[in-house]
Amino acid sequence: MTMITLEDWAQRTYGHNAPHRNTLRRWAREAHIYPLPEKHGRQYFVRENARYVAYGALAGETDYARCTSLLSRIEQTRTSGSR
């Protein structure tokens, strides 16, 4: 499968309404694009057939999996009482 830049994917997917590149990068970091983008150097690459997915859209996703930062995961573990 051919890989294209995140910005090219957004242009092809959304046209003139493509999200700002900062939004696209946040989506990539927070796993909102499936299949997951690959970061090479400072640039993200995605498959041509990639799509945006909202939180909870992936099967089997848990609250723990949705936490994006280490601090959030630590805080969630403390509040749930598990180790």
C-alpha cells in the first residue's frame, strides 16, 4: 500500500475543508487515524485508504486505552485502585 503525507491525505479526504496541520498531527498522536500513521523524522505518513476514527470507535477499546499521556494513565490507575 502506498504511503502519503498526512497533509496530502487530508487534502484528498477533506478537500478545501481539510483540518489544520496541527489538528492532523494531534489526530496522528492520539490514534484518531486508522491504520495508524508512521512518523519518519518530523513528518507523518499514512496509507491512502486511512480514515478518521472517533474515540471509542475501535472494537475492544477501553478507557485506559484512550488515555494519551503518561500522567493521565498514572492518574487513572490510581483512581481505579489497580496496579
